[in-house]
Amino acid sequence: MKLRAFLHRLSPTPAIDVVIDVAQLIRSNLNRRLVMIQAAVAIGGNLGDVPATIAAACEELARHESISDLHCSHLFRSTPMGSAAGDPFWNAACVFATSLDPYVLLAELQRVENSAGRTRAVRWGPRTLDLDLILYGDKIVESETLTVPHPHFWYRRFVLGPLAELIPNVVPPRFSLSILELAARLRQRPFRLQIGGECDIADVRGVVDRFVAEDRSKEIKVELPSRAEPARAASLALWFGDSRQQAPTDDESLLLRCAEYTPQVLTDVLAAAVGKIERT
Ligand code: A4P
Ligand code: MG
């Protein structure tokens, strides 16, 4: 205001107001562009020439005017998660600085998915390209259309493996472990799985036994939750049902709240947590 009065004194014409307004608009736009947030994106696909699709997607993102310093991980091969998932997946990750707001960034990721021929007929079905926003700086977003940090990244080897190449020391908001530590925990053997909540434990054990029987090397040790032995020692704690107060751990990053127990939920979570990934 002081500046406006000063300039008016120098040039007492209405045109000076227009000049000042335009200058302020340019300055606020420049300021907005200067706020760059580091975003982390998980990349996956198992339909078509996925390595070529991933390379094209990374190039397209890197060319975006509001994205800079884009780095991509190596490509990984991974065991498919989900009964309808289809063939083994290719997975990767990229990190970049962006001035896009998280919702605009999500729309941009979906535009790139669509341009790679992505269809959405089956949940967790085979796909040409999946781009999930895992982290957006240290921001937490919880809405109908966007949850960041991504709610399921922390128990998925096919997300953590590639991400650990790029940002090993980043500790995601609400977590007490870094990306590298979260990835290392899933490689612990025996894999200590704690289970609790409103489910039939014998039933759950049956599912785990069938899962392990397919590949003995997974060495999964199932434990019941107990206050005496905190879940911090576990590789993963699953809580079926939503009675928060009875949860067996105070470390939310260890605990997956499965709203409803089905053998498929447990099998999918286990496949993501202990399934093989291989860097290519
Ligand atoms: N959405 C909410 N939060 C986010 C976020 N942080 N990032 C919403 C991206 N999207 C987010 O996603 C469904 C909706 O989630 C979006 O409309 C958005 O508003 P989608 O991509 O259309 O559908 P989807 O991919 O089937 O669901 P989702 O939840 O992304 O699936 P997942 O969990 O990624 O699982 N096995 C292996 N080995 N490797 C894989 O990469 N991927 C999947 C897909 C299954 N099995 C896999 C892999
Ligand atoms: Mg997705």
C-alpha cells in the first residue's frame, strides 16, 4: 500500500494502478512457482511392452513444465499381487520436484496412464501402466480421491524396493522408519506376522499355512498380538476389525487395519510383503 501511494505521488494517473496490479500478479505467480515439493511415484505394469511404456511415461513427466529434477529407479520384476493381477509385474519408481498441487499432479499422472492405454475394467487387474502418488513432500492428504502417503506402500516390496534406490533416508510423514528401514523389515526371516482383531485366528493361520506351503522359503512365523511382546518386533501386524483401542501396537506404520477379513485380503497382503522382487 505504501508503495502504491508512493508511485501515485510520482505519477498521479489511473494507469499506474493497472501497472501495479499486473506487477503484483506476476510476482505472486513467480512465488507460487518457486514452491517446489518433492514427489515420489510408484510405477507398475504387466501388459504390453512395459519397459518401453515406463520409459515413455518418465520422459513425458520429465518434459512437464512444472516438473524438474526427475530421477528414475532401475526396473524390477515382481510377483503379482491379487488373484486377478495376471502376469508378473514390472515395477519402478521416480522422484521429482514439482510445483503442481497434489490433486493436479494426480490428474497429470492419470493423463499419462490414459495415454499409455490404461483401462480400469477390473480392480487390481492387468494394466499397461499404473502411477501411484506415494509421497508429496511431508504433506498428508486424506480425501475421497486422494490419500497421501499412499495407504498401502509401506508393506509392498514392489514399491519400497525401487523407492529405496532413490530416497532411502526419507522418513514418510506419520512413520518412524525410513524407506530403507521399511524395505529391510520385509526382508527379515523368519518373517514375523502378528495377527489380531475380530477374526478367527485358527482360520487366519490356515490361510497363512496354505500360502507358506506354496513356497517354504518364505518362512513366515505367525504370532498372536500381546502387550508383553510389542509389535515393533514384528515384520508386519495385521488387525482385522476396526476396534482401534484394542490394537496390539502403538506403531501405526507396522499395523495394517484390514476392515474386513477375507482369505483373499490376507493372501494379497502377504504376497505384496514377502513376494519376490528382482532388479533387472
Ligand atoms: N487414489 C487415492 N489415493 C491415490 C494415490 N496416492 N495415488 C485413487 C493414486 N491414486 C490414488 O486408482 C483408483 C483410485 O485411487 C483413483 O481414482 C484415485 O482417485 P486406479 O489407479 O484407477 O486403480 P488401481 O490401480 O486398480 O487401484 P490402486 O489402488 O492404485 O491399485 P494398487 O494398490 O496400486 O494395486 N502386483 C505387483 N507385483 N506390482 C504392482 O504394481 N499393482 C497392483 C495395483 C496390483 N498388483 C500388483 C501391482
Ligand atoms: Mg493406481
